[in-house]
Amino acid sequence: MRLVLRAGLSLALMGLAACAAVATATPGVPAGPDRAVRMEARHVPLGIGGATLAPGVSYGGGLVLRGASLHGLSDLKVVGLSASELRAWAISDFGALVRFTLRLDENGRLTSADNAVARALTGPDGQVLAPKERADAEGLALLPDGEVLVSFERDHRIWSYGVDLASRPTPVPSPDFPFPDNEGMEGLSADGDGWLVLGEGGGAWLCDRGGCKPLSDPMPTPADGFRFTGADRDPEGGWFVVERYYAPPLDMRVRVRRLSPEGVLSEPLIQLRPPASTDNFEGIAAVATATGTRLYLLSDDNDNLLQKTLLLAFDVRR
């Protein structure tokens, strides 16, 4: 969800590292809907204070991403290419899908990002989505066969863009629920051949081609002013979910918990608040590793100069 933020300059600069930035572009993109985009990636520390990690959770490196096409990123999924490279997929509030390569060092720490391309999301008629109310993409799921699902809010719906984005979008089932205008289906994750949907204010549904049903009764609901903003499948079963709290002008917090197949939320695995490196986190991706799971968290900067697009990595040991 795009928020109108007016935080102070000190918050915007909080936790930035002094390392050299890496500006990249992708040359020679074949003719088609994708276009090369310039990306700057700068290392960022977790910060001193403000971060609470559960036993067995450690920081795996982080980046601040900058570029004209890197604003309003609302969800994230990551696919492994090799031990040192992964491909990240992100969607934005402005109706765009961005893909870029993540690079890890020999210890598995996140070190850089490059090879970025972006495309505008289109409607069933093949035209670029407009206005903003039609283009507000919030959730992204990659099904096992490569099918790409995107959830939208304001005009609440889930569309399939086919395997590897090869098709014009077609509707797939979404929960029959009266979501508020700007608080819709923020979390979207694969669940076998189906998909999990999280409502921003609460509620979780399992969907497939035949329809949607509640995950549990009662439905999982974030507490203490937090809201659901993202989900991805836990390789060990269930899901990891992102909960974000925002109270202007200075308080932006996030926590990550497990959500069981029975709809039970665990104690927080990751909690970030100022002065740690934190922002408006909405996206999460989970990747199985030799020792457990690597989590990637992505923040939505709302196209606001005083915010940041952060990409942080955390390792969760078995």
C-alpha cells in the first residue's frame, strides 16, 4: 500500500553505509516488453540497536537500491540460479514488474545487485494498466510451473500472466471478501499448485482454480497496530509473513513470523525498529539453503525522497 510519508531527513539517512555504490544497466535486451534499467546498489548495515533477531537468525547483508524504476516496490520473490547468483522478481504500486540479479560472496552474504530489467503490467487487452487505481500491484506469486500471479488492490483482483509472463492476464480466484479500498490482498504466495492470500488488515485464504477457502477459524490477524504486507512459502512447511507498523512521522517497524498451515502465528523471528535499517517493508522471499532458509525483505519507498528501497537478507537456521 502506498503511504504518504513525511519523515525527517535524519530518518531517511539512518543506517546508510559509506561503501561505494555500483551503478549497472543491462545491455542488449532483446526486443519486447522488457527494458534495461539503471540500478545503483549500496551496502547497508543492519545498524546498532533496534534489531531483535530470534535465536538461530542472523543478518546476511543488505543493500539500498536506487533507480528510476525502483520506487514503490511492493512484493518480492527470488529464484536461485547458482550458489552465488539469484534472480529477484518485484512488482510495484505503479503497475511495473522488475527483475534483477542478486550476487552473493563466498560466505553467502548479499553483496550486490545488477542486470535489472522492467516491464509495464498490461491488462487483458494488451494495453498498459492505467490509471493508478487499476495498476496498484501488491502481491506476487511464482507457481511451481513458472506461472506468474499478481494481486491488485483498490480494484481488488488476482491475475495470472501465464508461465514466464508469456500470456495476457486472465483472472484467477480470489477471496470473496469486502477488502477496504486501499487495504487489500497484500500477501500472495505459492502453495503447491494453489496460492495463499493475506489481507492487509487480517485474514488468510487458500485458493486454487476451484475457488478460495479460509485458512483457519479464527483467521490470523496481526496485533499491536501491525498489518500484513507480504508472505512466502516456508520450505519446511507453512509460510513466512511480514507485518509492518507505521506511525508518522518517525516510527517504522517490521517483524517477520511463521504462519502454520493451521493459521497460527509464531513469535517474531525478526523485529526491526529505528535506529536499525528499516523502512516500509512489504515484500518477502524465502529460499532454501544448506543450513535452513534465507529470507529477503524488500521495502516500498512510496516514491518519497525521504525513504529508501531496502533489500535485507537474513538466515534462519533449522
